[in-house]
Amino acid sequence: MLTHKNEITNCITRLQSSPTFRDDIVLHTAPLFAAGTQARFLGACFLGATSVITTFSAESFVEMVERERITYASLLPATTFKMVRDYLETSERKHDLSSLRKFQPEGGQHCSGPDLKEMLDYFNIPYSNVCKPYGMTESMPATYLVPEDVAAGFSPTATEKEKRRLESVGKPLFNGEIRVVDDNDNDVPAGQTGEIILRGDPVMKGYWNSPELTAQALRGGWFHTSDLGTLDEDGYLYFQGRKDFVIKSGGFLVGPEEVEDVILKLPAVAEVAVIGIHDEKWGQVVTAITCLKPGHSATEEEIKEHCRKRLATFQVPRSVIFAEKLPRDVAYGKIDRRELIRTHSEGEPH
């Protein structure tokens, strides 16, 4: 349950962190029930900017940007951006997307510094015209990496600290607090991984008709996100993935995103999802569900060997399963890991 105060907080925060102005034309392609789309839409309304609402396909995205002279849009780095890029590079005619001058990576998918730079450079968008938020359905965006930080990180004179911050999702800006805690809700030291918890005006009132679930999620006055992250010494948040999907194998903890990032560097791989499959000996084994690009080939052993050179032994997939496509949710098109676990597990995954 999101309140008017939640929504107004979001609008004010976007004024602080997003390069949106009254003369912008903002494109919304994800469903409006998705929290990130709703936040951008209401933020545009708050400013008096123009909104263009449509369903996503690579063709419709390009058509809308060109026809409506869209100035501000968002895409997922590993999926919808690649779909748009592939469409443009195989299109029979040249499209004019020069109106697009502001950008935000879509919510719910890790966006590294190189990912962000690739998207901005492809559309020729200034580094000072992008922000990177972190949030979820239960809160409006809780942190932002603001345009000033993005521009500083991509500057030729950037310090190592400024470059590293491009991997973060920034800091809370307006009437919100953030902590990273252990299983007993004690703060962990800077740089150490723990659960991200939030409180303040961005956080929901509770879950509809679910008082027990609400009490559990909001215990101690803090919303427990079930997301893992770290805070640096300056309060910048680094998202590490979902607590639910961390793989526990032989006493070690494996973050799926780190393994996925390595596998995606293989030229033959279009997309991949790493999950934990139940195993009597190890608890779980690291399993990579992999889709190859059309016309490309790779073997299970080639993928494993690629990982052995770049990851610790316990992170290397025990199994590589090839698939034609991966299941996705209806909001952002994010990979549905729970569906993959249900499909490929013979026993309990956790």
C-alpha cells in the first residue's frame, strides 16, 4: 500500500536527482503498475512534462522516439537495450533518434559502469543527463546515483573512487534512511555484505490485508528488503542481488550476478541465468541456464573453462543447461529465477 506521501516524496526526490524538466517528452514502455514506471510517470506529471505511454517492443520504442521526439527514456541493459540495438542495426532504413538526450537504466536489473557507458554512448547521451536509482514495489526509489556522480565517474580525470561509484546505486536523498545489517539487524562494517533495510517517507504503509507479513517486513520500524548490498565509507550503496537467490554450495555463498557477468562476456552467449539447484552432498550446486546467440555455438566445457579462469572454484557452474529462451516477468521483462528453479529443481532449492 503506497500512500500519497510516498508518491509526493518520490516526486520531490526526482526533482533532486533526475535531469527531467517541463519541456521533456518522457517515454514509458513498462506497465504502469510497475513501481519504477509509476515513479517516472508521476514525476513527469509533477513537473508538467509530457508522457508517452506504450507497450514495449524494439520496433515500437524506436518508432515512438522518432515520431514523438522523445527526450527521456529508459531500458534494461541486458535485455531491452540489446533488443533495440539489434533492431536498429538490422533495420532497412536509418532512424532519427537524435531527440533522445536523457536516460535512466530500467529498474530491477544490475547495471554496471560499462553497461551504462555502452547505452549512453550508443545513443550519444551526455553523461550528465542520466541517473541510476534503486527501489522496489514496497518503496519509491530509495537511492539515486545522481547525474553529477555519473559524469564524474566517466570523466577522463576521474579518481578510482569516482570510477568505483559507477557500480553503486547512489545514496538516499530526501527523507529516507538506509542501513546494511546482519541476520540480527546489527549494522555491518563498510564494505561488508548484508541485508539492505530502509525507513522514511519512501517506504510503503504495508501489505494489503496481510498484517503478519507487514509486521515481519517492517519490524523494528525498518523495511527489510531481502536484498543484499554493501555501503562504502561515504554512504554509497552497492546492490549485490536478492537474498533469496544467493546460492549456498558446500559452505560457500555464491552471488548469481557475479557468475552471470563472467559468462555474458563470452561472444556466443546471448543471456544467462545462474540458479542454485538442490543437491544432497553440497546443499546446492551452481547451475547456468544459458541461451546462445543465433548462429553461434559453445559447449558446456567451454563455458566452465571460461569461468575457471575468472572465478573461484566454488563459483564455477557444476552444470550448464542450454535453453532457447528464459522466462520473464510481465512488468520489466526481468528473468524469472523462481520459475527457473521450479522448472529445473528435482528437490527443494533452498
